[in-house]
Amino acid sequence: MEFNIGESLLKLCTDSGIYGLLQDPKSLIMIGIACLLLYLAIVKKFEPLLLMPIAFGMLLTNLPFAGMYHEEIFAGGHVHWDLMGGADPAITPGLLDFLYLGVKLGIYPCLIFLGVGAMTDFGPLIANPKSMLMGAAAQLGIFIVFIICNALPYFNAQEAASIGIIGGADGPTAIYLTGKLAPHLLGPIAVAAYSYMALVPVIQPPIMRLLTTKKEREIVMEQLRPVTKKEKIIFPIAVTIIVSLLLPSAAPLVGCLMLGNLFKESGVADRLCKTVQNELMNIVTIFLGTTVGATATASTFLSWQTIIIIIVGVAAFACGTAGGVIVAKIMNKVTGGKINPLIGSAGVSAVPMAARVSQVEGQKANPKNFLLMHAMGPNVAGVIGSALAAGMLLSMFG
């Protein structure tokens, strides 16, 4: 075969990423956004454990000709297994195509919930079951934003449901539901969800102070009753059975959450508990974040839909916070002033960040206030609540 140096150099140039950027400048914009998110994760510490892999996955997928992720394989919300097998010679599946199957098939979010369950103490919720009402009320943002987005001409019902779930302040649940209903919006929704979760200490306090009086914020709550080991073991088993019978579509998330918690509370599976808390959780977090970021290609991310998602994401968080506080205020009236309404804001499932915000705001009003354990009740209830909301939306629109 005769060697032609001119043709070889030309091919080298046209195969380079620089040539690809000149052909499609949008990729350069996405690379810039990815670098910005990396800055926020590393320097500003905005949810770095997930925002960093998400941002780097976004960087990888927008490098021209790298071929690590192909939207065609997952077009239409389905896995085109023939393309994965090389049916189209123009498409060679890349590393992120294979890893993304864990998101598409709903594996990674469930494994994340397994780890979350192993790190969660449901004792405050068991000691004060009424806090479940605050956790449920804090899911208000999910349904308000769903109604708003569904009324807009830019989204269908499946997309609106996926955007609404941002209000649950639960990243894995948002990824799970979006992966099922609107996978093409996975990148923008994941970025919005985790960015706003990192901003919970900024978003929530003004809303909490607006909806409560200084006298309400000063309320000191009674110490919670001790919870027995038997109660903590029975709880995850009972919740799994009840939820699965009432809402089978929520069983994968809730079941994994409760299995992880059972590992923790049983006291007979320390090795399994430590594994899901550490090694498994860390590995899955890397795979989940990187592959979710890979879906944020220029064609899907740079659109009006993304801008709207970023805007309504704040509204979802705000409405969820307000819903929890308002129900807590009602409960305060019913109980004769025994409940500090600040703990209602912890009903969003950003564990334990939202509970800490309640604690900080409570101590600002009254230095003798200690609301952390009381706020953990609605906080862990919010984890269950967001999973139930996702299961409900999946049943309705899946």
C-alpha cells in the first residue's frame, strides 16, 4: 500500500478533536460548563462526591470524536441492543455506553439507596411517627412543579414528572425516575438536583424565617423517647411490605433502602453493612455520576428546556420547604405549641443537611434549642416520601 504523506496528515487533522470543535462549537460551550461545575465541586464544595463525576462525565462526552457515549444507542428511551452489539459499523460502543446501562436499567440508584439505608437511623421517625406528615408535606414541591411544567408547551407529562421530582431533594430518586420516564433530560435534571441540594443551607433559611414567627422558632421541644432495637428491626421489614403492597413501583427504591437499614440495625451483618456504606457506595457513586454526566451532550443540554429546568428546580425546593413548615405550624397549633415549625423544612430528603439547617436556625432564635434529632424524623421521612412520590409518578406515566 503506497504511503501518501499529504493524505495521512489530512486524515490526522480531520480526526483531531480540535477539528471537531471547529465543526461544532457547541461542544466547546459544554466543555466550559463542565469546567465550571468542576470548579464548583472542588473549590466551592457543592456536593463534590457526585457533582465532580457528573461534571467530568459531561466533559468526556463532549470531547469530539472520543466516542465514549452514543445517544443513538439509547434513542427513544430504549436500549438498542443491536447497536450495542455492533450492528451499525459507524457506531462502536464506548466505555460510558456500557456503564450507562446501570442507570438505564435502574441499578445504580437502587444500590445508592442500599448504602443510604445502611447509614440512616430511623429512630427519630419511629419515636415520633407524626413527623411522617411533615416528610409527606415537603413533597408538595414535586407535584406543584409537575403541574406547572405539564401546563407548559415545552414538556409532556413524563418530562414534567421527571422535573418535578427535583423538589424531593433526592438525587438518586431523581435519576431513577428520569432514567425511566425522560432519559434525554437526565443530564440537566441531575445537575439541577445536585446543585440545589448543595444550596439547601442558602435556599431554605429565608423561607423558614418568612413562614415562622420568632416565638415559634424559639420553641424548645421535649426529648424523644428511646427506641428499642426490636422496633428498629421490625420497621424496615414492615415498611417494605406495606409500601410494596400499596405502590409496587416504589418497591425497588424503598426495598433497597430498607434492606440497607436492616443490615445496620440487625447487628448480625456488620461486614455487609460496612461494604454497602463504603466500598459499594463509593464505586456506584463514581459510575452513576460519570454516566449521568455523559448524557449532557450539547444537543440536549443547550436548550430552553434546560434553562426552564434550572429555574423551576428552585421553585420545587422552595415549595417543598414551605409545605413542610406549614404542616409543622398546623401540628404546632394542634399540639398546643409543642412542635417547633422549623423542623418541617427538614422534610425534604437532603439527609442530614436539611436537619442541620433546622438546628442552626433554631439555635439562632434560642441558643438553648436543640432540634437536630427532632428534625431527623421528617428528614428521613422525606427520603421515604420522595421514593413514594417517584413510584406514584412512575405508575401514572411509566
